[in-house]
Amino acid sequence: MTKRKMILQKLAGNYQFIPQSMLDITLLETLNLACWGAVNIPCATLNGDQKLFEYLDNDKDGFIKSGELLSEVKWLCDVIELPDDRPFIEQLKISAINQNNPRGAELYSSAVELLNISEPGTAEISLGTVREKQQQLSSGTMKGDGIIVSNAIADTTAAELAADIISSLGGESNAAGTKGITSSMLDKFLADAAGFIAWEAQKEDSSILPRGENTASAYESFSAIRSKIDEYFGYCELLQVDPAHEKRFKLSPNSLPELDLNNPAAIKTTIATAPLATPSPQTVLHLNLKNINPAYYSAVERFKTVYKKPTLSYEAWRAIKNEFAPYESYLNSKAGASVESLGSEKLNGYLKNEDAIKTLRKLFVLDDKLMNKLNRLRELEKLLLYSRYIVEFINSFVSFSALFSPAGKSMIEAGSLIMDGYHFELAIKVTDIAKHKNIAKRSNICILYVKLKTAAKPVTVAVAVTSGSINNLYIGKPGLFLTAENRELRAEIIDIIAAPVSIKEALALPFNKLGEFIEGKIDKFSSSKMKNVETGLNKQLTTIEKAQLPGTASKKTPISPLLIMGGGVGIAAVGSGFAFMVKSLKEVSWLKILLALVIIVAILAMPLIISAIIKLRRRNLGLLLEAAGWAVNLRLNINRKMGVLFTYSPEFPPQAVYKRRELIKFFLKQPSKKLFCPAMLWTLSVIAAIYALIMFGLAFFPTITLKIFELLRL
């Protein structure tokens, strides 16, 4: 047998391995990982059958890595016989499963048994058949997920037991979202019930309850004040060691800590952290409320009521603590707290009802058998998904041939955006726009961030603009998005990374900027001058009104000679400049004027044009993918021809008939009078453009512009 050779196809400036048939995937392990298109891709950005991506993501971390793909490809090559003439298998023959391989033999027996195949020699199975069987088995009350819900329990007592387990331990939701119990929950419930009953039985020991039925209430009053009394006697012992420590409890006004008197919470905290009472070396606590910290009045009152002691010595306090030690140990050894609310009587009834427990355990056995069948069907589902899509996935991961193919959508593309008369085909799902922009702006690609309005939560996609024009694209612009499944969604631009998209637009860019600049300057000049005119006119009118008031004599305002001289100089300078420009233009031919304009435009426009062309040549699709979380090895530069693959204006049907006469002329009732002929309009437009360019050059590059005119005169 001739050894199969790997064929590398040049694509987007790189040699890439593009498998044509399923047998080609056996060569994948010989390709060095550095030669792969990508080695790590996030599942969230992929489009297609999500189960396929779940099976490929072995460790369930949300990413498909090169090692995981190699492992799954090896598994596929081991369990079936790969055809060498087809890129995928839609209907898999049972006989194509390799029974000599242990896992293949399991798949074969699962297919024959679970799909009720009587003649495996000629039978074929499909993904739809397997999924239909999965749906059939899991459509009942049991889902094969180890969870038993109440609807699946026919026995009333067993159902009541399951309900109490759910109320005590919380339960777990199955695939349908219904809460049920697991086998481990049943075991825990029974263990907790037995533990609680055994723990509660210890109450019969009199040593545990020193005060009989009143033990619990007495212990509650004791534990409520215990920490503060311990703290108090600790301070007293400190004074016994050295009376000098008494100064620690008497703060001078100068050493008081900062306290916001307008903050009630801070005041309460300060009081609560203070000692229960003023410590003394005698180690005696006077329970008179005059000596007690106000924060603990109620706790001390309850303690006095129970123990009837006006004072409490350290020895008496130790005796109380020793008295409650057995009861405290009993409380700390409490078991089965989760089932305590059910009570001992009910718990005893469950423990003795072996029939109800056996009923639940039998249901778990049945569910385990169903789980086994569903797991075997999942293996068949994985086999059929790989047989159908593994070559397509490799061409979207190891190579990017599926992305550049116009035949259909690849697993990378989320769909197609239709907006402004264009189809934008390259759209990738993104979850974090800010993070994506941080990397994508280095790709030199114009990117639209588009929000898709779905029935569920909105989805955001990054759409690449690779040709055409972006003059009419803006934030907030609506459009239509067609998903890979051909669903229509409303779309809206929410952010843009601006960049050149074509040579034509790059050439027009400086003129657009010039037009915007001149328009802005004219608006600014007009508004400021109009404001000055209005201000001056208002002043003059006010002066006239005052001068015409009856009974008042008009006053003449003297005009400063310096003002007249300055105005004359300014007018003379403007006139001189204008005369020079007119004289220069008279002495120069129209051909030289046009040449001057070309030179001026070249000086102003060439840096912008060169910069735009360099950015167009450096457009890197790989960075767009990396911004979405891909680990890409290849530099995927986009040239002009490739750009049309992803952004294009569709053509009309070839059989369409074009009627070129403008229809609007038929709608006009009266023909409009021509004020200007076309030739005159063109002439005026050219003169206006020449004037604008010359004025722009004189305003911002006066030395260069005048030098150009002097050279042309020579």
C-alpha cells in the first residue's frame, strides 16, 4: 500500500494542511503544532452543533486544545474504517465500525442492541436516529442522571420520604429542572436520622441536664454573657499581677481614640467593646446595673434572674462553667442537625420502614440502567458527530480553509450582517468588547461591534469591514443579521474601530478630511463673525436710541487715530495679498495652475494616503481571532481580493431587465426651470475647489504655496 502524503495548500500567504477526505486526518499527528492555524480556541466563539464542541472539550474548561483534538481524532481512526473519497459520513454503515478494537466493539453492540438492528451487515445509522432514541428514553419521569423525582415514585410512603429528604437536604435538579434526590442523599438522610435519634436519647442521662427541664433556658442566659464575664475576670487577674495596669482602663481626654459622634453605629461599637464593668483586683463582679456596661443590661438582668446572685465571684463563675460542661459537650456532639426539624418520631418511622427505602433503592437501580443506555448512546452520538463534522472542524482550526471558502459558513463565523447595501460575512461572537478592542485595534481592520437582539439575552458580534466604504456606518445604525441557521435578528452598531477598508477610500480620505476641515473652519468663522456683527449692531442701535432720547444732547464719541491707522494697515495688507495672488494667477497659465494644485494636493495628501495603504497591507485577520481568545499561529493578511470575500455588494439577478430612464421625471407635473446649465455648474465647482485649495494652502502652508507660484511664473 502506497504511503499517504500530506498536501499543503498555500492560503492567505501560508502553507496550510487542508484535508479533503476523512482518510487525510490520519496525517494530522505528523504535523508540528507550530504549523497549525490555531492551537487553542474558545468554544463560545464557535458556531455549529454545540454537542460536537462539548465532546471535543475533554476537560470541560471551555476551550478546545490541540491535544484534545489529536486524542479524539485517534479515537475516531481506531473505532471505524475511514473512507478515502469523502470529506464526511452522513449515514454510517454498522459494518464500518471496527469490532477488533475494544471501544469499537462496544459501539457496535450498542448500535445493534439499542437501535434494534436486526441485520447489521447492511444497516446504516444516522445522527438523527440516535438522537431520536435518546429523546425516547429520557422523555419519561426518569432521566438517567441519578436523580429520582417525586413523579417517578408510585409508593406513597416512599414519595413522602423523598419529599422530606428534599426539604431537609435541598435536593438536586434533573435535566428537566425538577428537584429530586440522589442515592447519596438517601444515604445521608438515613445516617443523619439515626445520628439525631441516638444523640437525642442521651438526654435521659441526668448528669447532662444539671437543671432538669430548665437546663436549656439557664444555659442560654449563661452563654449570652459568657464571653464578657470571661473578659472581665481576665482584666481583674491583670490588675492582680500589677495594679499599675489600672491606668489602662482610665483614659485621659487627650488620649481618647477618635470617634464620630454623628455616627450612631460607631458609638454602639465603642460601647460594646468596652469592659462589662470596671475591673478590680478583688475579682468580684457586682451585678448592680449602675456598675454594668449599658450595652449588656438586658443580658445581665436575665443572668441575675436565673442565678439570683447580686455579686459574682471568680470561684462562683468557675462553678457555673463546670456545671454546664457536660451539657455543653452534649450540644457540641449534636448529630443530624439537617433532619432535626422532622422530629424523632417521624425519623424513627422512616428508619423502620424498610419497604419505602427498598422502593427508592430499586428506582436508583433502574435509573442506573437507563444512565448506562444513555451513556452508550452518547458514545454513538459522538461517533456520528465526528464522522460528519471532524474534517470541517479541522479546516476551521488546523487550517482556515473553511473561513475563506465562499461555499458556506465556517464554524468560526456567527452569520452575515446586511447593512448599507453590503453583506458583511466575517462576524465573530465576543463576550467582552473592551478586552476584544484592546487587541483587535492592532489588526488594522475596521471592526463593527454589533448587538444582536434575540429572545434571550443579547449577543454581541465583531464584524470585519474589509472592502467598500464606511462613510455611512455609525454607532446606532440598525441592520439585519442572518445567523448560520438562517434566523433573522435585529442588529445595531454599538461601537466601531475605524480603519481604511479600500484603496479607493484611502485616496478619498485626505479630500474628505480637507472638506471636513474647511467646513468646520467656515462654520466657526461664520458663527464668530455673525456674533460680532450682532454685538456691534446692538451697540450701535443702543447708542442711537440714547442719542435720540428727548431732552438729551447727542454726544460724539471721538475716534482714536491709532484705531484708524491700524484698520488702514490691515486693509492694505489684505488688499496687497489679494492683489499679489491675482497678479500671480494672471501671469501663470491654466496648465501651470493645475500643476500647482496637484503639487499642493500631493504635499497635503501623500502622507495620509501612504499611511492608509500601509495599514491596508498590514491587515491581520489572526489578531481579530486572537482578540476573541484564539491562540493563532498564522499571520492572515487580507489583500484587496480577499477583502471582497468578506464584504461585498451583491449583484442583481442576471435575468433582470434594466430601465435606465429616471422614473422620477414621470412623477413631476411641471418641469423645473434650469437656472444654470451643467457646463456652468461644473465651471463654478472647479473654480470653488481651486479657490478652496489655494486658500487652504495660503492659510496653513503660506511659504510653500507662494514658492510654488513663484517657480511656476519662472
